[in-house]
Amino acid sequence: MTAVLRHELSLFYHNMTGYVFGAFLLLFTGIGAMLYNINSSVANFEYVLSFISVVFVVIVPILTMRIISEERRQKTDQLLYSLPITSTEIVMGKFFSLICVYVMPLIFIAAYPLIFAQYGDVYLPTSYGSLVAFFFMGAAFISMGMYISSLTESQGMAAGICIAVMLFNYFCASLSDYVSATAFGSVVVLVVMCLIIGFIVRFMTKSTIAGAIVFVLGIGAVLVAYFVGSTTLDNLLPNIMKNLSLYERFNVFVNGVFDINGIVYYISVVAFFLFLCVQSLEKRRYNG
């Protein structure tokens, strides 16, 4: 894993990707600090983090789009598979290289609250609590981008899909006010989700039977919930959309509450997408 980490870090900075990522993050942080902390005389640095969080939609796809897809396109992933390392070690090495690139600008960003504290009252626990949440949210998006990159050989397609997914995550809390809150509407969406999950299982396992079983079991559970206690499905879809939003959970930290559940959620997202990424590599490793 260490060899993969060193290799990926050298590639990031040789191809200028790491510099572009850091420059964008620091640029937007500087703009946010100027707008909120300097021009508006607001002491809350966490508002700056909330302002710049939207930049993830652009910089994470730039950072992750080539991490695996380029290896697949150039067939260099076969060299990795020939080494005495597991797919898990490959994924973790690539992930930690991305985290290192991500942490470097955060070190400079962490100095902002201390600098502003020299010229006014800055509540440092809230500022640094939000910065911790900002780190974990970014890690969750990076793991998501890695998985998307593992699904295609095209960097452009990986970036496009990643941008679309992250934009949906950014707006899904707002869109939840416009979706159906009825039990029947929830059933329709859950059926569609069961179908999508069935296709994913079919894609990952190459077993139509496994995908069909997952789909049927999901449909059965939804129908039982609808006929036994349909009231439990009321407002289910809006609540799911709000809870899925990584940005919505970050707003809790910005509002001054260090939410442990939010940190656990971010870590769970990281673990989930890294697991999917490992499975994607395993599938290609043994199926050519």
C-alpha cells in the first residue's frame, strides 16, 4: 500500500492535479474569508467553510476522475494486479494519496481562525469543529469519486457522472420539499430504487438470479410495509433525501453543534464506497 501511495502522490504533482486542487480550495477560501470575515466583519470562520463547500462539486471530480479510469484505459492496472498486493491495498493506497493531497491545503486553511483571533473574538471550538467535519465530508466525496472512476475507462465520463451525483447531493435537501410526501409516492420511488439496486447487484456479481432475488425481496418488503402500516411511509422520501445529503449534515456543524452522528455518517459513506471500489477492482482483476 505504501508503494501505491508514493506512486500516486508523485503522479498527482507531476501532472499538476494536486496543485490545481489545492489552488482552487485556497482561492475559494480566501474569497470566502474576504467576503465574510473581512468585508462583513463576521467572526464565524465556519461560514466560510459553508461557502466554499460547493467547490467540492468541481474539484473532487478533477482530483478523482483519473485515479482508476486512466489505469484501466492504459491497461496499467494489470501491472498492479500482478504485484503481490490485494485489491484492498490498491484502493487504500490510492485513497490515502488523495487524502494527503486534500489535507495539504487544509493545513493552511486551519491557520485562518488563529489569524483572525488576533484581531477579534473568534470562537475557535466551532471553527475547528466545522473544519473537522469539512475534512470528513471531503473524504466522503473523494471515496465517492474513486468508485465512479473505477466504473469507466473514460476520465470525462467519470468526471461528468461525479459532478452530476454531487450536484444532486448538494440540492437534494432543497428538492425534498417538492417531492411526493404520500405513502404511494414513497412506494413508487422505493420500487425504482429496488430496481436500481438489483441492476447494481447484477453488474457486480454478473448473476441475473442474484439481482432478481434482491429486487424481489426489496419489492416484497416495500409492499408489506405499505399494506401493514402505510402511515410509516408518509414523508419517507423527503426524509431520506434530507438524510442522504452530506451538505445538510455539515450545516449542523456550521450552526455550532458538533454532531458525532454526522461524523459517523461520513465515515460510513467512506467505508461503503471504498468497499464498492474494491469489489469493482476485484471484478476486473478476475474477469480481465
